[in-house]
Amino acid sequence: MLWFASFINYWYNLKAYKSEFVSLAARCVISIVVYYFWGYSIVYQKGIQSYGTESPLGFILSGILLAEFMGFRWAFSLHVQTFYHVFSRPVSPHLQVLREWFVFNMTHIIPFEIIPCALLIVATQRLNIRPEALLVFLTLSTLLCLGQHFMEVGATFVFKKERPILFVFEVLEEFSGRAFPITILPEAAQQILSFYPPTWAYLVWRKVLFAGMSVTDLEFLIFSAASLIMFLLGLVVFRAGVNKIYREGLVL
Amino acid sequence: MTVQPIVVSELVKEYSGRGKKITALKGISFSVNEGEIVGVLGPNGAGKTTLCLILSGLLEPTKGTAYIMGEDIRKLRRKACEKYVALYLAEYTQWSLNPRIPALKYLVMVGAIDCIKGDLKRKAETALKKVGLWEWRNEWPSRFSTGMKRKLLLAAMLMYDFPILILDEPTVHLDPASCVEVWKAIKAIASEGRTVLLTTQNMEEAEYLCDRIIFLHKGSIIASGSPEYFKTLVSRYEKISLKVRPLKPEFKKTLERLDGVLRVRAEDTTLILEAQKNTVKPATLIDLASQFNVKILSMSYERPSLSEVFRILLKGDRKWD
């Protein structure tokens, strides 16, 4: 019933605003164009072999695919401004986040962004996928995404500031291997980014798609550990943020 | 034994940070009986929203505590919102209204999302009838007036079946006609026997809706009682309007110094004196006017409104005995 009701909401959105279809399609096209022109030149210069593919298009499309999958958390309603609204509802905020994740993914991301992008990859690239590795990767990257969301939101609750915190995460994500290999960055930046779990996610994702990576490979194991740590750490930071607002409120 | 839905005991809340310390609530105590509508009245910064948040378990009191349905809010925390309290925060709730779905379906969706048990459609229908939106059940809230949107949000709160409703300034920023619509909706909700605690800055609203009014100022309760009690407060004062020519500042200052005069304000050529009843005689005013060569064009003695009395109390910043 919970999910069904949310779909009703989405259905009415579509019924009311057909332009939503158009805007989603436009977003998809624009993101491909932007990634292609931005990433393509860099990719050609530096090479992408360390990501398990030699195709720039495959590199970029797989980046878009994972980025869309990871990026849906921006649509969640849990923010500093909505704290009291979300927390005054009679259901757990965690459940609300999960619901939004499920609904938004099913209604916006999967049909309009992930499926077209996946079809493009299948049509243009030679894939070498181990099904169990793909399954484990998707499960872990979901945990990673939720963990990152809880961490970002928790951090904004702790510092009671949204923009600077989200800006830091956005910059980290931009350079974590989404549109170009991190090998083009200075050594120090690469070192910092190696502590940022999505960096491993982008690396492992491409190897799972194009190089037949197995779950027992060292990089996959590092990604698995990083995802689980991110999820648990996210919950801890989120809890700390919630407790801080409970103690201090949103004043000052 | 019946448990009082809300008991507030010596509640203190201090906000601190960035070198500042603000005491929002200074040891207030009161209780609310089952089925009672209690209005917490006060100006901006009085501590009303802080009180609502504490009673909903979303904010920790610094000292003291409150009991919701007999349970300590410090232990209950956010579970208060899961078990007993439906909270309406005008400032935070309005954004949640989805304008692209018919009102009835919006309520069903709220019920489903918030995991409410029972026949949601029937509950939604009852809630809409209760707040007077039944005729608009198939309309999108985007076509509603602000007052109707507020009523829809109140209807959403009815879906929860909770015994306590906490409404933080439900009519803020509404025009008088919309206010009346919302008041009727709140009355209808309260008639179901739910306990309602509402905060407001509007005296008229408190008078219309509440069984009891608590007047909060700078974190302290400075007056508390039934609307009738507050009406007797009004009867202790009078408002004297003096239309004069010319309006001389020294004449105004002399009036301010008269025994029983609490405040004198000037509006164009009219001086308005707020004074304790029967302390300022017309003869005194006429004598004074002649001393200052001021001509009195008209003089009238009126009963002040409750809001004016509160302004007097606020100015004195003291507890009313």
C-alpha cells in the first residue's frame, strides 16, 4: 500500500504535467552531450585502460549510468529546512528515505535515465559481466548511496549548514572518476580520493561491466568494505546530527 | 484514573551557540485536560514554537520536563509523534502539500505513506467533511486558497487518529475570512474530543477557539485563565480618546504622568489614553487642556480590546495578579 500510494502520486504528476516527460528526456540527452564533450577530450589524452575499458564512449556511458544511480539522493526530502516536518511524521525518517529512494528510482531514474543509458551501453560496447559480481555491486552501491546520503544529511545537521557541506561532497564526487579517470589529477588529489568510497565504486563498476571483474578481486573487496563502512558511518553521523538538533534545535 | 494528556513541569529551554545564550522558556508549568483546547498566546519570540517542539519530543528541554499521556517526554522523544501527537508547524509543513493530486487522494496517500492503519479512504472522506472541504475533494490543492490549503493540512492531521493535536500558529499570514474558515475546521476537530494545544498571536483566535488561554511572554507565563477571565481583565481598563487642537508634546507628557494612566499614544490629532478604570476623570482632562491652551474637540471613554490590554501587560513586563 505504501509503495502503491506513492505511485499514485507520481501518476498524477505525470497526468498533470506531460512536460515532465519532455524535461526528463531533455535532461538525459543534455547529460550525455555534456559528459561526452567534457569527458571525451580528457579521456583521449590520458587513457582509460586502468578502468578496464579502451572505449571512451563506454567509459563515459558507464560513468553516467552509475552517476545517475548514485545521484538520485538529491531528490530526498530530508534536509535541514524540512527536519521538523520529516521528524514529526509518525513513521521513521529512515523508512521515509527508503521509500523515496525506491519510488524515485522506479519512477524517474530507472525508466528515463538508467534504461536508456544501459541500452546504449549494450548496443555500443562489448560487455564482459559476471552476473554475481553485478548483483553484489548493485547491492553494495545502494548501501553506499544511502550511507552517503545519511552522512551528508547528518553532517548538515551537525553543522546546521547545507550549502558548504553539499558543495564539498559534490566536488569530491565530480573528481571521483565519474566523467574522467582520476589518473589525470595530481598525485595528492588521487591519494585523498582513494579514501572516498565512490572513487572505488566508479573503478569497480567499469571493471565489472567491461573486464569481467570477480567479487574476490582485491579492488572489489576494497569497494565492498568501503561501501559497508560508508553505510555504517553514514548512520552514525546521521544519528549524531539528529541528536544535535534534538539538543540544540535549529536556532543559532 | 484519567491521565492528563499534557502536563508541563518547570520547563526550561536555553539555546546556546556562537557565544550567545537565549532562554526561550523560563520554568513554565501548566497542564491540559482531555478534550480541552488550550491556546498559548504570545508575541514573536515568546517561546511558543519551542514549547510545541518540546511537547512533540523533537527538542530536548534544558531543565524540567513534560508528560504526554503520562509518559515523560525526555524518554519518549520522537515516539511522541508516532504514538500521541499530531504536530502542525505552519512554518515547516506548508511545503509538503502536493498540489498535483486531488485532495481526497492526497489524504489517502498521506495515510499510506505514514503507515496509518484502517480504511484510509473512509478516514480521508471523514476528515475532508470535518474540515469543510468535501465539495473540493476532487480538486487539486494548487487551486485552493491558502486558507483551504491549511484546512487540507489539518485534515491530513486527522488521518493520524492521535489524541493530541499541537498546532503552531495555524492561521499565521491568513486574511480574516480564511482565518474564520480554519477556526471552524479546528472547532470541528476539537469536537471529536481530541486535546488541542494551539499557539497564536491572534487574541481573537484564542478567544474564539480556546477553553483556556495561557499568555506567554519572553518565556514566562504572565497570565492564564479562561477567555471569560480575560474579559474581566479588560473591564479593569478603559481607553480614552481625546481629539485635540493643537497636539502639544508637553500636554501629552503631562497626561502620561497622571495617576492610573498606563500609556498615551498619538494618532493624528487624537490622543489615546490607556488607563485603569475610573482613575482619569473628564474634568481633570479639561482642566489640564485649558492649562496648556489646548482645545478638546471630542472626548470618548471606551472599553479597550483584549489585544490592547495585552499590550499594556507586555509593556509592564510583569505578571498579572
